[in-house]
Amino acid sequence: MTAATDTPDPSDHPATGLDEVVHQRVRLGILAIAHEARRVEFGYLRIQLDLTAGNLSKHLSVLETAGLIDIEKGYEGKRGRTWITLTPAGNTALAEEIRRLKVLIARVETTTEDKCP
Amino acid sequence: MTTDSVSAGDDPRRLLSDMRILAGRVRRDQRLTWVALLVLAAATFLAIPFDWLFMTVRCEADGCMFARRGLLYYWPPALLLGYAAIAVSYVRAARAQGLGARVLPYAITGAVTAGVLTTAYVAAALYLPSHPPFGGGPSPFWWIVLDRLIAPWGLIGLALLVLARLERNVPLLLFTLGYLALVLLVLPTTEGAVPPDWALLSFMSAADTQLRLSMTTPQLITGTVLLAGGIGFSVARRRRR
């Protein structure tokens, strides 16, 4: 005989399904900017996210390896420019991350309300 | 933003809020509202001589009849070229900042407004002379508002509303609502506004000249409002920087 329990299944928790590649403050910022801008240049990202070039490159490399962004290098005159575009997989991953964050917020709010007298 | 990984204790609200802030910054950096308003103001001012030159006026004892052919010749290409110029400006400015730009909506807006204007004016020119609305009697207010809405100045307002929605631009939305209230409810853009006697010089005394002048005044006001808006948005952008 098994006893019924109210303990939720840990695999149901929204934090469990969070993608480690996307669920990172800087990488989320990169995806959010690239999504809004359609196409964004390396320098703009560096300024907005307040990162060193090396640090930003590492994050971009992680996202590119995961297939979430495309990186296109070119020249404008003599100046090298690197453009970042979100891939369809990147769009999906961003939407999924936002959905999971909203579920987490809703879950936290529900738990808080339950605990309040 | 920091380079730290998100820890289990990180607040998802904060993450979402950061993302919204970044997306908002991108939208703000992509905007070139002042250019759009200045282009539309220039188009409005340039329309005045066309309207004046191509307006046919026939005056008889019981009044004057007029046809504003210049609107049809000028505005459809002007709207297409205007929105194309706006789209190109947006692309260039965004690219200079290191961003992409959504320009398809501007091109579509230009094409749709030009199409609506041409269709409405051709249909009116073909149908209304043989079927005067409301038996040739006075038109109700809703008809007048509709007439003003499909006139070029009303369509500019509608296009600006679309722009404000696409850019999620609240200041532009407020400006556009004010502009639409002016051109739809206050300014007689399609009926003309007779200037006061003191503003008329002796060579303007002919009936047909006065009719042309009455059509010019609302266009001057509309162009000035768009110009003022363009200057205002440009100043606000410079101050923000």
C-alpha cells in the first residue's frame, strides 16, 4: 500500500527545465538584444552589456556552438565589423526561457501567498 | 549586467526586467521619429503648389465648383517616396549604431496609404458626380470626418499610429492622437478655411484665388504641426544623448 503525498515531483519544477546555455545573465542579454534588433554589431553588445571584448567573445562562442546565434564577420571600409543574428533555434530558446521565468515567478508568488496568514 | 552565472537564488523578475530594459534600449536606439515627421512635413509643404496649380475652379452665380486634381497627381508618389526615404534613413541610422532595423512595415505603410488614397480619389471622381451623397444636401459630421480621414493628411496620421505601435513609442502615439484630433475634428482640410479679410491682399480678391487660399491654410497648419513635431523629437533625442 502506498500513501498519497502532496509533495510535488521535482521534475515538474520550472527551474529543472532551464537551459544552462541560455539561463545566464549575459547570454540572456545577448539573445534579448539580438531578438529585438534582428541583427546587432559586436561593439553595440559590448557597450550595452558592459563587457570586455574577450568576455563577450567567450559568451558569443558558447551561443554559436549551441546553434543559437550566427556570427558574420565583414568589413566596412577598412574597419572590421562582426554582426550577430539570432537563429530560429535561438528565437525558440529565448521564448522558452522567458516562458519558464514567468512560470517561476508565478510559482514563487503562489508559494508566498500560501505562506501568508 | 554582470558576467556571473545565474545562481539558483537569482530573481527571475530581475532577469526579465533586465531583458525588458535592454530590448527597450534597442527600440529607442532604432527610432528615428524626427526624420519621419520632417519627411512628412516636407511632403505636406511641397503638396501646396501642386494643389494650387492643378486645382480646377469653376465659379458661377450660385457659387464655385472645384476639383483638386493635384492631390491625386502628387500624393500617391509622394507617400511612396516619403516612406521609402524614411525606411532608408532608419536602416542607415540603425546600421551606424550597430543595429538592424525593421523597415518592411514602413514600405508596406507607404504602399497601403498610397493605394487607399488613389482608390478613394478615383472612386469618388467616378461615382460622386452622378450620385451626390445625401442628395446633394449638407453632409453629416461622420461623413466629413471620413472624408478627412482618407485625405492625405488623415492617412499620414493613420500611418503615424501604425509607426507608434510598431516602435512601442508612447510620445509618438500621444503626438499622433493630437495630430489626428486636429486634422479630423478641427481643421477643414478637405473643405477649406477662408482666411480673414485682413489677411487678404487686393490681388487675392478673385473668388477662385480665395478658394485656393482656403485650401492652402489647413495644409500650412498641418505641415507646421508635423515640422514642429519633428523638431521636438529631434531636440528630445539630442538631450537624451
